[in-house]
Amino acid sequence: MSKEEAKKQASEAKQHGPKDGAINPKDKRNAGKKPSGGGSGKKHVSEAVEAEAAAGAKAPPRLKTMFQEQVRKAVTEKFGIANPMEMPKLEKIVLNVNMGRHLEGSKLPPHVKTQVLETLVKVTGQKPVVVKAKKSVSNFKLREGFESSAVVTIRRERMWHFLDRLINLATPRIKDFRGLPEKAFDRQGNYAMGLTEQGVFPEINMADAQFTHGMNINFCFSNSTPDRSKFVLEQLGMPFRKPDQK
């Protein structure tokens, strides 16, 4: 083949592209390269969305739905609250376990601290905080800086789930239960109650417990009074003691 014929074929290839079956030089350079990660990222996102849709949205707590749909309306009718911002609202529940009586010198025994923390984790699903004494009290053999109690504060969905279990599972298991005291409200409408043993919660196996301990439970309200808070808790199913019972 002459040089003129070779130049002519090269110019035709540039104009019309490679012939059928021919390999483009650019394809040879890109043959060993992996595709970019943009497509794979979109694929992972779509798979996550499909998995979430298949699982379905989580249902709201039962007592939270009851409060929004039924209790708020009942409070409005009973107390004449027109402004929704003035509606009493349960903000948080605080659980407190005193460990100061188990102090040995300046430290808590490891088994006492471990059991109390594990109990609060099982009951609330949240890690508690160990509180140290802020001042010394000689009658209780307590000094400043000693670990005295474990506290956990629950809010939102966990708060409503805990309240549901407390009302329907824990309180019926209290020995000789005749109702909760109805006068344990402060001026702001916060309610306080106590349990003498942790075994009333079905999550706790007393066969594995090394000792029995109780806990203090505080229900903190906003925009409330004792009458409003009591009415809200009664509507949610809190088993208060009847006036004729002692």
C-alpha cells in the first residue's frame, strides 16, 4: 500500500469513526478503569429507602396518642383552657435510687453500684448518672464528694413507654396495693411517688438480684397545677387511691 492510500484511509476513519469490530484506542485506555462511585452511592441510598419503607414507620406510644387525641380535649372541657399553649404537659420523668446507705468508708461496694445501674438501664432503656454529695450530712454518714445516688431522666417516646409499663404492669404487682397517694403534688403540679422494691417491673429478675432496693419517681409537668396534673394522670390510667380508702 502506498503512502497516499494510507493517508486516505486514516482521513476516512476520522470522519466516519472506526469500522465494525475495530477497537477504539480510547476504549483500550479505559478498559482497566473501574466505574466512578456515583452510581454505587445512589444504589445504596435507594436500597436504604426501600428497606425503611418495607419496615414501615414506627407507631407512636399509645399513651402519647391518647393524650393528644382524648386527654387534651377533656382538659379543655373541664378547666376551660382555650389557648393550647396553656395546656398542661408532661415534660419528663426522673428516677432516683439512693445508694448512700451502702457506703463503706468513702466508696460504694462494686456489686451495689453495678446492680443499681443495671436496674435503671433495664427499666428505662437509658444509662443513668451517678451523683455525688454536694455537702456533708453527719446523721447520714455522708461527706461531700461521696457517691450517693443514681439518677436517670427520660423524655419523649421513652417517657411515654415507661409510663405505660408503670401504670399497666408495675403498679398491679405491688404487694397489698390499694392505690397511689393522691396528695403527693407540689404547687407546680409535679407528682412524686416511691417504690419499695425493683421487682415490680417485669424486666427485673429477682432471682439474680443480690439485694432489694426501691426508687423515687418524679413526674415533671409544665403549665400545670395539682388539680390539672392529677386529672391528666387519671385520664391516662394512673391508679390513685380513692378518697374513702385509707
